[in-house]
Amino acid sequence: MSVAALFREYAARYRAGEAPDASDYLARAGNGAAKLARLIGDFVESTPIPELTPEGFSRSLVRPRIAGLDDHDFAFLLDKLRAHSGMTRAAVAAELARRLNLAEEIEAVERYYRDLEDGVLPPASLDLRVIDALSGVFEVPPNFLRGVQGAWRWRRVLGGPLLEGGVGARPLRRAHHGRLRAGDSASELFLGDDDEWFRRALQAAGADDRRFAARPAATERAAAKREHARGARVLWRSFASRVRIPRIDRPLGSLALVAALVCAVTLAATIALLPGSTSRASVDTRSFTPACDELLTQPGLPGSNRDADRRRITVAGVWRGQEQASFLRVLERFEEDTGVDVVFEYETRDIARTLRFRLDRNCPPDVALLPQPGLLTDLARDGHLKPIDFAAKRVRENYAPFWRRLGTVKNTLYGVWFKAANKSTLWYSRPLFARAGAQAPGTWAQLKQAAARLSARGVTPFSVAGADGWTLTDWFENVYLRTAGRDRYDDLATGRIPWTHPTVKAALRTLAEVVGKGSWLAGGTDGALLTDFEDSVSQVFGERPKAAMVYEGDFVASNASGAAVDQDSDVLDFPTIDRAGSEMVVGGDVAALFTDNAAAKKLIRFLATARAAQPWAKTGGFLSPNKQLDPRTYGHRTSRRWARTIAEGKRVSFDLSDVQRPAFGASPEEGMWKLLRDHLRRPDEVSAIARRLEQAAAIARKCDLAGGPLKACRPRLAVGPPDVSAG
């Protein structure tokens, strides 16, 4: 069987959600294994994780689809990265100590780094801050080293990040994801909070702890590296050629999983008993996966979704990082007010797909914060949502008609808009603009002039998050609103004009004037297609900026490092085009009810109040559509100005892609997200992209007119895997 045929078979099974074993295909490829590995690597890297079949999901729990490398693979990569950088071990350790604020423990840092590079210290024991610091030392994307860290395997198998959302998640999140503190020591960051405790925990689990074994002889270390580093060499060659291929399908031993769980539980208990611990309300977090909590699927059990009086509720949403931390403060206030226990489950990529899995298994969350009104409409139409008439009076008092309409389906209220976002903002680095002598742009022509000047002075103008299709839809929507006007924008959003309309093609051409120039993008076009939203922000406001501007909404402030965004950033309204106005494109998250639980209804009522919005509004990166929230709650006058516009709901247009059916407007691998990524890749093919957009939209419209269910409205476009027939 040819390499091309093997790849097509693998890609088809992967897209179908069967979780195929890549190692089987590589074994069948014979001499073509290296070529097949590159094709599969590129495919998996650029293709969103599909909805798994039940059989595929079961297999993925035992054998992760994209698993970590073993300890020696990680050591091999560090050795290669250091050689590539031209640094000595001592130089790496010194820079690592500086980044970790461990200048007084440089000898310990050097010893631990040497153990890492020798394969003696398992990467699973590293705090993620060490991984991120190593990424900075070697100037590689953080996700590159995070993806090959041994602990990544545990997070994959558990169905969500162990250190961010598994057992004892709240104290673990503080221990492993907080800012560096003066009290942090090298042993805490490299070995955990207490190395003796860690050893005892592993021994109790029956696992080997190679960190405490005698250091092997140099010849034995070299032999071990040669034996285990085959996969790492493939990864390294791919990285060196600017193509990242993740390691695929390495099984995970059960003892390592047990050890990870024991460590998590013990660390959670230890931190909870530390002096200074408080009894204040706390919200547990975990990943929102297709797997059901056993207690949520069986009738009659305490905690069942069918128990209307249950005092423990689950809330699903899309937030991670600082945004999640801010929302947890909102939920903590609710817990303090009501005594209800809340679990927050997060899904950052495709919450609609995971919701479908959970609804099919009769284990929905009690409440979900949905990022698209189109998804709210679909779920209400399919009978999955509960009307919230009990909150109607409060919603009428606190929200403008614009927001009430967006929460209503067929004259029934189903949603409370808790969070809004101004998506018509452009963020830029003041120091980089000053270095190039560039002026802050107010118009599209001035934006191109500033980009040209930055580029001529050796500064890359833009960081574009091309890996996340939703950021590209936001780019397009702002350009379209400013070139076609609000009436045409509404016509396109509601299907009154086709996507092949001349105004659409004109907007695509205008957009290509900026994002179509690879030399203006951090990493070029290929790099932009591999950059997610979080990385696009760090490329402008991180320690080592790679670009001067990043476009996205007001929530950029929540994703930038605090010092950089306060001292070095500035924000502008999205540039005007052809003397058009500066109307605001807005997005948001709407709270919807899935169960009849009384505590969940209390949360819906709470989220419709100004009191619920206050904690997040004070911390920033948040705008409330609730008109009763005092604008003085916001810490910055610009946020107050935006908030007034949003609460009034008059000079705003909702995100065009979000009002579409999710299959067209919010699906990672098809519809608008997929096709605007193709436009970024091939900006000259405007007519072809417009034609494919119309094809996908037409399928969604037909389903909409027929009143079909959400899962029946998935346009299957003829995009296929890459052509591998040549060569």
C-alpha cells in the first residue's frame, strides 16, 4: 500500500473520530515511514481534534492520540535545543535561574538542568513555569515543550489537565500556575513541594522513582539516549525545519497514572492544611469532556441531574487562564451568597460538540455559558434548554432590547447575557512603534502605512492567530462592517444576500491587503497558521516581542502578561475604512439552563444582576451588557466608554459568525473558521473562497428552514487531506 493511500486511510479514520493508532500505519509504510510520519504530523497539527465515536473515545482514554515523549526523548530535545542555540549548560542554567528568580540558587538550577538533559530527572516533575522558562531560553513556542513534557500524558488520559482541572484542582492551580513568588525554591519548581514527600507518595503507589536512584554511568546514559530517542529525532528534525510534528500514540503505564493521582490528591490535601488556609468558598474546576460523571447520569442518586433539590451544580464554559480565574471569583460570590457548591467545567475549543456528546448521554451541565447566540437557538429549538421565565422580570429591568432579543427564541426567554466583548479593538506595542517612528493608525490606509514603516525598520507589524479560525472571522467582520455598512452586514448575517455578493469579495480583498502579506506576519503565513490566540498576544506583549500589533477584542488585556500590558500597550478602535463609521462588533457569553435544578435557577437569576458582574469588571478584561452596573466599577475610562455603548445596544452589531448555526459559524474544521484560514493561506483566491462560503452557508440555511437538529446541520465540504500523490 502506498504512503499516499496509507495517509488517506489514516486521515479518514481520524476525521471520523476512530482515534487510529499511527504506529500501526508507520509500521505498514516500511521505507516510507519517515514521509508518512511527516504527513501525519502536519495533518494532526493543523486539524482540530474530531468528535470521537464511543469506541474511539474509549480507546483514547487508554492510549492518548497525541501523547508525551518519555524522559530520554525530552532529554534528547533539550540537548539539541541547547546545541542549536550555541549555549553551554552553565549559560542555560544562568538564564533559567534569572527567569525563575532563582539567582541565589544557580548551582541547584544547574544541577537540576544537568539531570534533565542527562535523562535522570523526569520532566513530569517540573512545574510548568520551568517549562515556559526553558521555552524562553531556547526561543521556542511554549506549547512545543509543554506538548512533550512527560506530565502531558497524564492530563490527556484523565480527559483534562490534571494540574488545572483534576483532583483537588483549586490548590493545585495555585501551586503550579501562579506567579513566581519570593519563597519559591529550585526544589519546589523542579521536584515539587517536597522531594521526600514525593518519593514516599510514589513508593506508596508502587512506582519507580528514578530521580532518587544512583546516577548512571556516562556510557549507560549515552546508550539509554540512543535507545529511546528515535521519536525525538523525528520531532527535532521537524522543528528544525520549522514544522512541528507531535509524537503520536505512546501508551501510558498504569503505575505512572496511579502515581500522578496519588501525588495530586496528596498535594491538594497538604496545601489545604497549610497555615493561613481559609474556609472561604471555593469552586472546583475540571475539563468539560464527553465523559459523564457517574452521579450525573443515574436517577435517584444524590447529586443526580434529575434531583431538583441538589445543592451541587455544574457550570460549563469556555474560559481558561486569567479569564477563568476571574469567573471563578464570580462563582465564589454566588457560593457565599447561597451556600451552593459549584463545579466549573471548561472546554476552550468546541463546546458545542462536547455538549452534543453529553446531551446524547443524558448528562448535561446544569448551566452553560454559551459563546454564540446561534448555539443557543439550536439547543432551544432541539428541546435541550429550559425556559427561564422566572428571570424575565429581572432581564427586562437590566438589559436593553438588543440583548433581550439575542436571548430569546420563538418569543421564549432562554438566555441571560452575562459577558460581552468589544471585538473592534486593535492593540499595539508603544515601544516598538516608537522605535520605528510609526504613528498610531486611525484609518485602514494609516494602518497599512504604519505596517510598511515598521517592516522597513525591521519590526514585524502583526501577530495573527491563524490557528484559531474565530479570530479570522472577527477580522473579516470588522472589515465587512466598515466597507459594506450595517444594512449589508445584517443582510449577510440573516442570509438575505449570498456569500458570493460583490461586497463580500471586496471585503476579502481588503482584508488580504494586511493579512495576505506574509512578510508582515510573525512567523510568516505558515507561522500565523500555527499561532493560537494566546500565543498571538504573547508575541506582542511577551518578554521577547515578535510583532508590534495584535488584533482582537477587549479581552486581550486578560491574556497579556500584566506588566507588559500596563506599561507597553495601547489600544485603538478598529481603523475606519473608506470614511465609514466606527460601529462596534460585539461578542459575548450567554447563560443557559439545562436542568430543572433549583440551585441552577438561582445561578441564572444571580448572573442577571450587577452584583454578579462586579468582581470581573473590577479586575478588567470584561464588559457587562447589564445596564444596572455602575460604569465606575471599571478601572479604566476606555472600558467605561465601551461598556456604555454595549449596555445601550444601539451602535453595535453582533459577531456575524456567532449568529450562524454552529456548523457554519463556529466549527473548527469547516464553515467560516476553516475557509477563512484557507483565505489566509491563499489570499488571492477570493472568488473560490466566497463560493465555498456560500456552499457551506446554503447547507446551514436549508437545515434551518427545515427545523432540523443541530447535529444534522454539518456541512461536509470537499476540502480533504493534502494532496500527496506527487513524489
